Amino acid sequence: MKPSKYSPAHKNKNFAELICSNSFKAKSVENAIGLLKKELETGGSLIIEAAYKTQVPAGGALAVDREKFAEYITDKIKSNKNIEIINEEITDLGRFDSETVIIATGPLTSESLQNSIKNLLGEEYLFFFDAAAPIISLDSIDFSGFSGAFYASRYDKGDKDYINCPMTKEEYEVFYRELVNAETVKLHDFEREYIEKNVFEGCMPVETAARRGEETLLYGCMKPVGIIDERTGRQPYAVVQLRQDDSAKTMYNIVGFQTNLKFSEQKRVFSLIPALKNCEILRYGVMHRNTYINSPKLLDASYNLKKLPNIYFAGQITGVEGYIESASSGFAAGIAAAEKIIYGSDFVFPKCTVIGALAHYISDENIETGKFQPMSANFGIIENPKTYEKVKGGKKAVKQRIAEISVDYMKSWKTKKA
């Protein structure tokens, strides 16, 4: 809709304006986001092409000159004779009853379009607030020694479903001091105002709750009452609980740890929990205004709306989290829509690719309504890890093998389409 109308955060007239960071994170394929970039690059993504054409020094990360990045993409689109650009706000989706449409939008979806989507899907399928705790890889949790994690349920209710990370008084005090003094993400005024009006006690950032007093967390998300460590026969001074987040039992959510800390601070501070000293964070905690749909109930793995097969969704509104993940959803939705128009067939990227794994995750019907949270690229959602159990050389070798299979698939797919 730019430049006819701008969101509260957008200022630049060009397409693909980067609002927050200018970093697209790691380049190495041993990192899931790096592998996702490689897949998209292999497939011919304009976003990745533009990023490499406008990159700036950033060590092992891919960072861009945000102005040149936006200009590059804008010029490419404007110079394509097959693309007609209409600069207006879409307020009524009813005008696209019979056309194939991709609704590509994100957390700053305009109110008019938001209302139109709400009317199309039903209000119960649209969420407006993203408050998520970090997700940890099971393989990175330390279960050794008395400071290691252990399985137990509070008051022995259940089947020891939770992983518990115990802390002594001294360990808790160190953790607490670092938590309350850690650096948080700077929010836009409109985001801060929205969160202040909509946040509730159960959704409060863990660092905000901690600042109410040193013992606040001991009566909240780190409450040890009812949890006995069978190794010692005693109740720890404090406990951080982890809850299973996927059916394969490879990803665990830090219960009650929704946070607005910077990603680097999350890694630093949460590593002070002894059992998480080597934690691999698969998805960082976030807390911001977000608009996303209940994709597990609405979309299939091609980002196609189940009840209206002429409509696809893409962008953060689908529940993918991050720049490259959003680009991936648009890439996959665009390919799927083209396949249906040209060949009359459905196309879905397989779960051995990060592109496909993200699409399958956000469309997983087994996720309960109300428990769906946006997800970023990580190895935990890729095809069942048991596929790679026979790979020798540890986690690094497994990730390298995942990358080989993924990139080989993308090369083969691109050759067939050429």
C-alpha cells in the first residue's frame, strides 16, 4: 500500500523495507537459518539474491545495507514486464472471489485488511499478540550430576512429563541478578502501548515479573513446591520446568519464560541455569504485537487455505517467525500457486528441507487450538531425527548430512523446473 499509506513503523517508499535488524543471521548450513538461506538461494529466491548483492561485513552472519537491499528488490519488481504494481490498501478480500490470490502480510497488517481477514476466517482464527518462551533442544540439556535436569511432575501428578532444572539458593541469586539487569528489545511506541493494554499476568515477561522482588519467581514460574528430586530426596530451592513442544520429543519449552530480552541476552542469562549451561535455543522468546492466523486449522503445507483453495497466505501472518522464514513462506506459496494454475496439481516441499519443515509445522493439525505459537527455522522441526541416527560424528555430522540431503533435493527440483 506504500506510498499511498504507511504503517506506524514504515518510512521508506521502497518494497522490502527492513524495520528491525539488518541481519539475516548465520550463513553456515550447520545452522538451520543458514541452511534455509542456501535452499532459497538454490531455488532462485529474489530475497537472497538481493541480500548477497547488498551485504555488509558481519562475520558469520549475512547482513545487508537496508536501503540498497530495498532498492534492489524494488527495481527488480518494477522492471519485470509481467508484474503490475497497484499502490493501494486492500480493504476487501471479497473482490478476489475467483482469482488465485496470495495474501502476504505480517505483524503490521493494516486494520482494514485485518478486519477483512477476520471476516473471511472468523474471529477465533486470528491472534494479535505474540508472547512466547524460548524452546530448547533436548540434546543440549545436561542431565548429569546433582545440578543436572531430572524428570518429574509436581506432587507426582502425571507421568513425570516435565524436565526439571534445579537451582541452589546461590545459583538462583546469580541468575536473578543477571536477569533483572539484562538488556531488553527496544519496542516501538505503538508496540509498547499495545502490550501495556493487552498483556495479562500469565503473559508477563519473566524479567518484568522478577523486578517485582527477588522472591517473586519462586512463587511463580520457578516455584519448587511439590517437586522432589529423587536423587537427593529433597525439594530444590528453585526449579525451571521444561515442557515437551513436539511429538518427536526433541524440543522443550521453558515454562513461564516468555521474554522481551535481546536474543544474545537470552542465551547468556538462561545459560546460567546449570542444566541449561550448554543450551541450544531453537526458538528465542519474543513478546510483541503480532497478527497471525491459526494456521494448523486453516492451511495445508502449501500455505493454501483449506476451505477456499484459490487463496494462499504467506509472511509472518502464517506463524513463521523472522525475515528469511517469511521469505520462505512466500517462496513456497508462490511455487504452489503456480503449480496449481499451470499444471492443476498441488505441490508441497518435503520435510527434509527447512522450507518444507516450516510449512509442515505451521499446518500441523495435531497442534491444539490456542497453543500454536510462531516458529523460526531450526533443526528440531526437520524430518524425524531418527532418519539420521546412523550418521557418525555427533551433532555436527548430523547437521551436515541434513544439509546435504536438503540442498541435493533443491538442486534436483530446480533442474526439473529449468
